[in-house]
Amino acid sequence: MMIAEVSETIQGLGSISVGGAALGAALGVGVIGAKAVEAVGRNPGTFPKVLTMALLSMALAEAIVFYALFIKGAA
């Protein structure tokens, strides 16, 4: 009985970790988007470069959630 309770607790903590990763990624994507808009507002000629860098940065920030999901699924 004790082992089952510990197992459920560990699974619950894994879900909290995935939620934290999702929250961090969402905040990161929001900050990246805001700074990209700010950069293009200051210098409109840099739009293509800023767009490319912002999209790559957002994709890497979102990848953190997938890493957390894979780690939780493996545990």
C-alpha cells in the first residue's frame, strides 16, 4: 500500500513539473514576442532578421515543454 501511494505522489509531481515548464515557456514566448515587436518598432528595416530570430527563439522555448513531457512519460 505504501509503495502505491509514493508512486502516485511522484506522478503528481511530474504533472506539476510539466505545468511549470509550460508556464515558463508561455512567459518566454510572450517576452520574445514583445521584444521582437519593440525591436521592429525602433528599426523597421530589421524586420526579416528579427522575425527569423524571434521564431527560432519561440520554437526553442516551446521545445522545453516537449522535453518535460518526454521525461515525465519515461518516468
